[in-house]
Amino acid sequence: MSTKSENLLSHPDIQADPKLVDFADACAWSALHRIPTLVELRQEIDNALAELLPEHRFQLSLNQEELDRPLGPNEHCIPIHYDDREIGQLTIEGEPEQRQLCRIEGLLVHAATAYTQLHLRMSQDQALEAYCACVEAMHEGMGLFQELDPSATSERFLDLTTHAVHAQAGALLLREEFGNGSSALRNEALLGLPLGYIEKLVDENGCWWPEQLGGSGLIHLARNEKDELPGLANSPSLQPIDSLIACPLEYQLFPVGQLLLFNLSIDEREREAKFKSLMSLCSLGAAIFHRLAIDRDQH
């Protein structure tokens, strides 16, 4: 909230007139609608509540898990609504004065609107980013259709996908028999990896990990608090790997292979869009490799 609004609220003439207090509150709380992130918005709402409730402890809840918390013996709950839908609640310890409650209710109206609309804008921005990333990936991948050499196509595809998520290394594994999800995977192309390294990717039962994935969708592994890659055997040879993506290559539910990418470098905010872009590229790649296999069989 702006300094100007805070000074206006503290003016003694305004404090003496409830109508002017309402006007000053509205001026101060209108700033909530211009805050760009949910974290900053939550902090500003907490700060405003602390000013209104200097002698009371409170808890602001804005997600479903927090809403299920039972009330204490001396706690009072104010539900937070947006368009007749409860989106949160404010729990106050003790009994605030009526004037405090009126001002709090005014604040919560602004808070609910600002929170919901910001959340909606962020969701729309993420959807737009994901769509643009998919379009860009498809545009870049269309050049692969002009490549007639299977080896060159595999190398270009692997280079394109590693750049899509800023990965340090990658491996393209194709099925011996396209369309048969249980057929063996063969190493078609490597980028930034030594020969034989992919064979070291085994699960906790000693089975080759890529063969166990099937069509399970995109899988993202990152080292946990135990410095382990979940699902993989803890081997010294895997220490250089900080993160790993496995993305199936499928063409209209037609299994073609698996793409493995190592040590991604993408921002958390971009992750969803980047992953959708990668999945689009893998679908395109599956179609291309399927077409190359048909051409090979016809000749």
C-alpha cells in the first residue's frame, strides 16, 4: 500500500469521521489490485490486517487445506467470498470491536477480488506461454520433415529437444518395432554422453529404467533431500546427473521410443510451458520417425 494512503488513514480528522475512514480505506486497499505476484499480495494483505488488529492474533487462509483447520476455543472466523464462492477465511483470536470488524470486512472484499483476479491472470498467462511455446516448437520442428537421412534427423531432433529445456545432454531411444510398446529400445542418438552411459540407468530392482517407463507420460526426476534420484538405483556413476526428463515418443498412441534429457536449466515459472513444448516436439518427432520407418520398409 502506498505511503500516501497510510498517511491519509492516520490523519486525526479522518479518524474522527467513519465515512472518511471508509474512503481512506478504499484508497489504501485499491493498491492491492495492482500487485503483480501472489506472494507480494499475501504480504500486503497480512500487513493491512496487522494494522487493523494490533492487539489480536490472526491467521489468513486462502487455500482449501487451511480451511479445514478447526477453530480454537477463543477464535472467530470470517469467511472470505468472491462471487458467492468461499475462497478463504480469516481466523481472529479474541473479540475485535465492531468498527474493526467493519473495516476488516471492507479489506477482505478487496483482498478476495485482487487475489482471485490475479490468480486468474497468472493462469491465463501460463496458458498463453504454454501455447506459444508449443507453436514455436512445432515451427522449429517442421524443418525435420525436410531431412531424408534418418541419422541426421535423429541428431537434429535431439539437438532441438535439448535446447528446448536447456539440457546439458540427451539420448534418443527408438523401439526395435514401432507400435509395439514391449519391443526393445535401441540407442539411436547421443548428445553429451559417453557410449554405454545410458545402460547405467537402472531402477532399484536392477532393471534398465527406460524399459520400465512404457507410455507413462513425461517424467521429471530431480535429486531429493537424500541426494537421490527417486526410482533410480543410487550409483556413483549417476552423480553427475542433477535432474532428468523421460518423455515418450508416441504418434497417435503408437509407441515409437523414449527421449531422455539430463541436467535441465529452466526457471520454475517456465517449467510447465517448457514441458508442454517438449511433449509437442516428441509427438512431432514420433510422427517423423514413423514416416522414415515406413519409407525404409517400402524401399
